[in-house]
Amino acid sequence: MTVWLIQPRDPLIFRDGRPFSAMPGARARTLAFPYPSTLAGGVRTRAGQDSNGRFDKQQIDRLLRHTIRGPLLVSLDDYGEVTQWHFPAPADAFVIEAAAQLTVQRLWVRPVYLPHGAATDLGNGVLVSTNPASRGKADSAAPSFWSWETVDAWLAEPGDDPAPVLRSTLGPGKLVRESRIHVSIDPETQTASEGLLYETTGLEFVTNPSGEGRGALSAVQQYALAVDTDAELQPGVDFLGGERRMVNWAASRRSFPECPQGVRHTIVSQGHCRVLLVTPAIFEGGHLPAWLTRAVPGVTVRVVAVANRRYGTVSGWDAKRRTQKATRRLVPAGSVYFLSLDGDPAARERFVDLMWLQAVSDEEQDRRDGLGMALLGTWNGEIQPLEVEDEDTSS
Amino acid sequence: MGECAMQVIEKHLLVCALGPVQDFIATARTSRDLWFGSWMLSELSKAAAKCLAAEPNQLVFPAPRSVGDLDPGSDLSVANKIAAVVEGDPQVITDQMRQAVTERLMAFWSEVRRAVTGAVDWDLAQEQLGDLVEFTWASVPYPGAPHYRRARSQAEACLASRKNTRGFRQTQGRAGTPKSSLDGARESVLVGHSGSMTSDQRFVAYHAEPGEELSGIDLLKRRAKDQKFPSTTDIAAKPYRIMLGTGKDSCLLERIDLLLRDYTCSQETAGAHYYPERLAQLIPDVDRRRKFRQEYARIFKTEGIERQASPHYALLLADGDDMGRTIDALQTSEQHRSFSQRLSEFAAIANERIGSHSGAPIYVGGDDILAYLPLHTALACVSELDAEFRATLRDFAYQRDGAMRSPTLSGALVIAHHLTPLSDVLETARGAEKKAKAVKGKNALTIVLSKRGGADRTAVAPLGELLDRMRVLIGYRRQRLISAGTAYELEQLHRQLGGSELQAKALSKEAERIIKRKYEGGGHQAIRPEVLEQFRAWFGHPEPHLAELAQEMIIAAEFAGAYEMADIDIGEVQG
């Protein structure tokens, strides 16, 4: 397996399912981050191309068996090598605005017991909450990606920040979106054709660290996508996503982060863990995984609680059958599962090995496509009683 | 002997949330989609609340004065949150509520089945519908009135935790089917895809725009109620139509309508007749479209009308400041009920005011307002809404920055082009509202002028101050007391020297020099002394600073155009 870097030359468009046809006022909008299926398609298409760039349709079945892990957002240095891995901000971290400018505070969303006599429509399910219940306002500018350092610490020791931290230390800000209006030129008159304006919005893989468009050009950080695959690829320029936007493929000498020893040790000894989804996952049970709970013999895996956001949807184009795929719902990246692992330490070790940065979706093909890549974090298995403080009426 | 069994009737405080707001409101393409989505969510909330309206239960939020207010189609707008003190098993009660919501939804759906004539995959649509409503709730024991605040805190905390786990089921999609144009997430249920039917046929069958694909939910929003909603185009056309006068207006409409019949059988609203671009969109063929435009221009030429309608309207997005704090300060359920009722009163007043200012309320409920307003009445309307809000809620107070305050309103007014996609205008409005909420002291307004082909112009200031200044600046433009170019020169001055160490006084002097130099008409008229005095007064204060003032002047020019068209005397604008 080699890590490949996809460096965008143009702003990339990863469209949602909205139809995009030659109608007046058509718009092609991009998702905030590509789905693994898009990258998997990109990898397989590239692997199936001959030296002239022609795709061999006979190869499709073989290509579908390649495994792709990712995509991950990465920072690049001036030589095009990875300097930082970034992961989606976890849903078990509630980020609130802090008093001082540009600072935030993270609160850990963890399994709780409701007060005596209380009930919700979740019935017997275990809820997750900040504890004590927070009245803080969610930070609207909270980074959607955290750098590996931040994630590493959160996996090892989740908890409320004792003091506010600078927002920028958590991770990159939002990727810039670039809008363009396109025309169709009538070859005879060399002017724009009537009514054939359309708009595209693409993702620029840069962030401006100073925000609000006022930073120096030298401070702008360049990003790329990284995938780890067993497919045989060639470096070079290719297209990715909508509107045939160009990217450059290059092999990396680095590999995805390994599971930290401390985290591994703690999970094995405590018999509980958190699973943090790094790419969206598809489960038959909607938000509840099935394969994950029975994949490792000798370990009984139970989902105790879930912290997640609203589901996303994915469809796409079936290249083999040449038709639109059916929509399916995904659990978004960043979702966190609190699990109990009953079994002997050796079995728990096997669980950690099998799951660390591997795909956990229910269907095998989805796993090969990279849907549901997971990081593992610690959890001591504790379910705390929810504390609700009386309002303080001071401002 | 035998014990006397004391029946302690357990009461609970129940808080519920109905959703998903995203599917109902955010995925809207036309103004009607947006209005209907909000209205339908309100109707479903009413149906749920109605289950709790009778004794021994007691509704806290909403708190209608009579049960009839919760009947289908009543005037009351209800937010998607419900709070009540209930007797009995909350699980049983909420099951009843869920049932009531489903019944109401199915009633809407049967309207759709009656109205839609084209071929539809009804099975798929029904599946999508069955999956639509999200109903979450939390309940805590309610030991009695003295414990209301504590119980409420607990219930809200439980509901907030509940929302951290967003459960869902996997769907059974359909391969080979295009997705909805509105959300891209659900499959289209229209059997007549864009390829097989003409645009006109599709419109008649489904009320779908050319190239649009609709899911079952989209169909629900489009067809469940046969009520037209004024479009952005209608609102934008209002000042122009006032200028024409009723006689000329009806004459022109007739002629344009006759012309349109020759080209398409698609319908358009009256206001849209004054925007040839909007009408041209209904004609798919390029050459016929060109012909239509030529003949359209001819109508206006023969009538001797040179001026065209302005394409802009205003979108108002506002809500109460610190509503959470105000509610937290309420001690008893009775106070909360009273607060709910006052909010409903305000909503009714707001609806009426917006209507009387020729606007169209999209959603007015609780402390939220979303409405369209024509440019010649927008500012006056905002002013009145602000005053009414303060008056209606003056009996409530909360603490902020060490002082007691009564609730106030903050919001954004976006001047947009009538053809700009609604989602974009809403996004601009939301961003602008955030800016207003960040102003110290609250009760602030952001005005954004979002013209096509130009950067957005933004002005943010405390509401009363901003409206006062706008009134003065609009008056100056209308009476030609300052030239149009002054604002741009002031902006230029700020850009060049504003960031420098030039003393504020020196900057003001330079600004004054610009004001004096730019006079209207090109003749040798000096600038009026009172105008100069006013600018001196503004320059003398740190707020508004030069850049802000320049933006306000540019925005005022846009309003002035509309006031002129509708012939509104600036003195008519109330404070």
C-alpha cells in the first residue's frame, strides 16, 4: 500500500446529487469535502488507464477489488511532501466561544445517565452530553478539521479544556470556495450564447490563516488529499471531480499515522474505547454498525452510546451499469461511537489492529472504497449522572 | 388495618422539538417553497400541541388563548418547539402527539394526490414521506410550580443531550433515477423526466420548473396548498407599479399578457410581467425568445414609457435578542405562558404591519421574522416592528452587562436582485444578522446592498441610529443636496488614508473638502449649510467612521430611487 497525494491545480468540484443540466441558471455546487467513493473512483480510473490515458473497460471487476483508504486532508511543504495530517473534528468535542478574541474552549460530550425520573424518546438508549450540561454558545468558526497533534491528544485523553485555547491551534480553518460564472461562446458570433450561463462553485485547497481575506500571500497554506492504496498508479496530471478540473498525482514517502502505544495499551486494559469516523460510513442499520460488532472473533463489541450529526447522502454514477446509483445514507465523518469490548486482552489487541485507520462500513465493497475509516480513542467506560447547574443570573 | 392508598398524580414537564427544519425550510428554491415549508412545520407543531391543550395538561409554549387557535389553518404561527406540564405517562402522551402529526401530514398529502395530474411514483413518494418527520422529546418530573425554573433547566439539558445522537434508518433508494433539484438527497418521483415531456407539459402536470426534478417532499411543498405566494419579482415591482398608476398598470398588463400567450402557456404573476428577463426564461427556444423581447420592447415604446422597473427588493430577517436569557429569568410556568402569549401577540402585529407595508411575511412566529418588503416601505416597516416588539415585551426583563434590559429586536435587511437564488439571499441575510448580533448593546441592524455585478455594500449600526441616518441621507439624495459620486470619493479617501497615522481631525477636514466640492447639477451651487453641518457632526464622532458612512450613502441612494418611483415624501417616514 502506498500513500498517494492528489494536489489540486484547479478548484475542485465534488457535486452533491442535484441534477446539473443545460437549463438557465444551473449551478454546480461542491460538497465541503469529497466522499471516499469519489476518490476510490479516481484511483481505479487512473489504475485502469494505459500509457495513453485510455481506460480499459474489461478491467472494471479487477479494479473494484483494489482497496483505497482515505481521503485525508494533508498540509504540504514547498516540496510537495506531507507536513501534517488532518482529521474531521470529532462530534464528541463541543467547541464553545470563549471570552477572549480568537479563543475557544472544548467540552467533552460523553455518555450520561439522565436525572431520576427523566426520560427521552431514545427510550433505554444512553445519551451523550457535556457534563455539567453546558449553556455555552457553539463556536460558529470552529475548525472542521483538527491536525493530528490535536486529535492524538483527544484520542488519548478526552476531557474539558481547563482553559481557553487559540482556535487556530486546533486545526485548519475552512477551505476557501471559489465561484465562477461560465458562458457558452457561440462560434459564429464569438459572443455568449443566449441563456447558457451557469455557475460552478469549487473547493480551493488553501486556507487563509488570518481569515477575512486580509493575510499575506506567503501565509497561505496549501493542502492536498491523500489516499493509501494497493492499486498500481503512475504519477502525473489527471482530472478529478466535476467539470474536469485538474489535479496532480504524486507518490508520498510517508504513511498514515500509527496507533499511539499509550492509546492501544489503555484500550486493551480498560476494555472500552471510542471509534471516531474519519470518513463517512454506510451501515445497514442506519447509524448503528453491524460488521464492526462481529468482525473480531473473541471480542463482544457493544455500542453503548453515539455522538453524531445529521446523516449525509451519497449516490453517484455506476460506471459498470452506466446509470445513477441509488441514494444511501451515511453517518458523517467525525461521528464518535462509545464501545465496550468484552474479551481477553489478546482479542482486544486484535480489535485495535484490525480497526485502526481501516474501514468499518458494513458492506465489503464499501470498505474497499474507504467508507468509514476509523480512529480509536480511549474511554474508561464510565457513564456519569448528568449534572444540571442552576442558571447563574450574572451576565 | 388497610392503608388508604394515596394517589399521587405524577406531573411531568415535557419539552418537544419537531423537525427536521432543514428539510422543511432550508431546501427551498422559490419563495413559495420557503413560505410553505415554514407554514407546514407550524401546522404540524400545532397538531402536536393540540393534544396537550386540554386539562389536566397545560401548555406553556405555545400558550394559545383558546384551543381554536391550534386548529388547522388558524392564524397562529407556532415554532417547532413545544413545552407543557403534563399528567400521565409521557411516552403515551408523545405517542399521541406523533400520531396527530402523522395524521395532519397525511391530510396535506391527500391534497397533493388530488392536485397532481402527471405520472408519479407514489410508492416511493409515500416512503419518503413516512421518513420525513423527526420528533424528539424529553420529560422530567414536575414537583410543582415553585420548582419550575429548575425543572425547565433539567428538561432543556436532557433535550439538548438527546439531540447529540441523530439516529436514522438506512433508505432503499432507486438506481437509475435522477435526484431532487432542491436537496440532491432524495430520488425524484416524477415519472415524466425532463427528456420525455416538454417544459409546458411538465409544468401543467407537476408545477415543476424547466429541468426541475422533485422528490415526494418537494411535491408536498409545491402542491399541498393551492395558494399563491407573492414572489420576489412581485415585491420588486411594487414601486414601479405605483409610479404607473392603476390605469396604466392594468393596460400594460393586458398587452403583455396577450403577447405572452403567443409564446408559452406557462403562467406568471402580475409583477413578473414587468421583467422581460423573467418572462423570457419561460420560452425555451432561443430565437423565439429574441422575438419576444423585441415585441415586448415595442409595447413600452408605443406607450411612451422609458423607465423600467427596478429589480431590487428587501429581505428582512430578524429575531429577538437574548431570548434565552429572558426565558431563563422567568420564575414560574405562569410567567412563561404569559411570555408565550405576548410573543404570539407580537407575531400577529408583525404580520399585519408587514402586510400594510405591501410586504409578504414568509415566517413570523415567536420572535422570528422572515419577510419580503418593497424598497419604498422596508425602512419604515423595520422601524415600526422594532417599536412594537419593545412595546409588547416591555414587562419582561433580564440582566446583561450588569444592567436590567427589556427584550429588543436585531436583524438584517438585504437588498437583493429578484432573480438571485433565494438560498444565496438567505445566506447573505444570515451572515448579516450575525454581524448585527455582534454589536455591543444589541438592538442593531445590518443593511446589505447586494447588487449583481458588484461587491456587497454593508452598513451595521444600532437600529435607531442607522434608520435615522438613512432617513437623512435618503432625503439628501432625493433633494439632490449631495451628488452621487460623493460616497465613492469618501470611500476612496478611507481606502487611501484611513489606515494611516493621519490624525482623525485631518481626515475629517479632507472629507469635508470633498463634500463641499461635490455639488449636484454642475452649476455653481454651494452646498447647503445645514447639510455641511450634519456631515461635520458625523465626522466629529468616531462612529460612524468614514468607510461606514460611505457605505450608508451608497445604500441610501438605492432606497432613494425607490422612494422617488413611489413618490414617497421623506417626511412620511416615521421613527
